Amino acid sequence: MTAFLLSAMLFSAPVEFPMESTGVLEAYSFFSQSIDHFIYGNIEADITIFRLGRFSWRLGLAMETYMGESWNSPEMKFNIYGGHWNIKTQFGYQLDPLLLRIYTDHECFHNIDMADTLSEYMNTVKLGVVLDEPAPEYSQSLVFLPAGLPDGWVSIGFYRPGGDTFQKGHDFNWSMHGMFDFEGAAWHSFLSGLRYRTDFYFHNDGASSSKHKGEFYIAYNAAGGTFETHLTHYFGDSQPFRSLDGETYWGIRFIW
């Protein structure tokens, strides 16, 4: 009976190819600048390819570029030395206000313009839930948003398949991830709040590592998207490569 109802729901829903795009364009500057950390840039884009009732299929690409001081001339800035890429494909089921999803994530790190690219890459299959509460209503007067569930998402990842063809530069077995957005106050087209991102990695040898960062942001809601400025601090980062432990930076971003 359940299979019959599911089949009826699927075949009665219209098939859509919305090609809807969302994304982020941002740059941020570190307070403690060095060969490894000066200004980073990041661009992310996701596009909804297919929708059938509550089911959807999305593709995503993110590219983060690292810029620091020159090795030979420390006074020279904007020396591009590294990059970080994520390529994703996601299948989701909308169960308002939740989105249930399963997705693959190819994540890779490479040095740029160096004899040794020090490539590191990993492939994961992730299961997760996204909580997307309705957007707050802006007001002409200052409004402190009510306490409640924050926006955000959680997921669990499995590093499969294994072997050097699919995994290099780490020994992760599985992981847990989450991001939470605590909206604080709204006034006219402005919104402020706090975000917290945490990642836990469990290694094949029984060890573990993690990343934790917090962000205070102020957002301006415009017709074409949202502009944000933020102050971000890494409270901890015990990753075996490219750690940002203790680093603080400020940045700007445009979200569409």
C-alpha cells in the first residue's frame, strides 16, 4: 500500500527543470597575516536541475583560493599559493520545514604554481537534514527576534570508496558536521546574528580531529540578494593539514 501511494504521488507530480541557482561570493582578510594567511576568496554555486513533487536533484561547486605573502619578498601580498574545491551532487526530499538529503562530496586541496602540488583529496557520501525556518519579518523599528530553533543543517559522512584512487592525504573513516544560524535582531533591511560551524572527523586508526568556528554577522537584504559583513574566529582546528587554529578574520560576502 505504501509503495502504491508513493508511486501515485510521484507520477501525479509535474516534472520540472527549474535550473534555479543560489550561491555565495566572498573575500576575507586575516588579522594575523603571514605567508599562508593574508586574504582568501571563495565562490560557491548550487543549481537545482530537476524537481518531481517533493524530490529534487542539485549540483554544486565551491572554489576557495588562498593568498598570502611571498616566500621571497614578504612585502609582496596576494601571492596565490593554494586552492580548495568541493564538487557535490545532492538528492533531496522536502518535508517542510526540513529537507532530507543524501549527497556526495568530492573535496580536494592543491598548491598552485609549485613543483609539488601537495594534492589531498577525499570522497564522501553524506546523509543530512537542513532546517530552513521562514525568513524574519523586517520592521521599521528595532525587533529582537524570538528565541527558537535556529536555521542550519547537520550531516554525517562516510569516506567511501577507500584506496588511493579515491582518498589521499588523510585517514578519515567517517565524520559529523553541522552549522547553526542564530538570528538576533532586525531593523529595516538589516539583520544581525551569530553562526556556529563544527566538524568532527574520526580516523581509521581510532584518533579524531575537529574544527570549530564562530561568526558574528550583519546582513543587508537587497532586491538582488543579501550583503553581509562578518567577524569570524576559529576556536579550534586540529585538522592534520592546513589548520586555522586560533585564526581570526573579517570579511564581506554577497548571497544570492
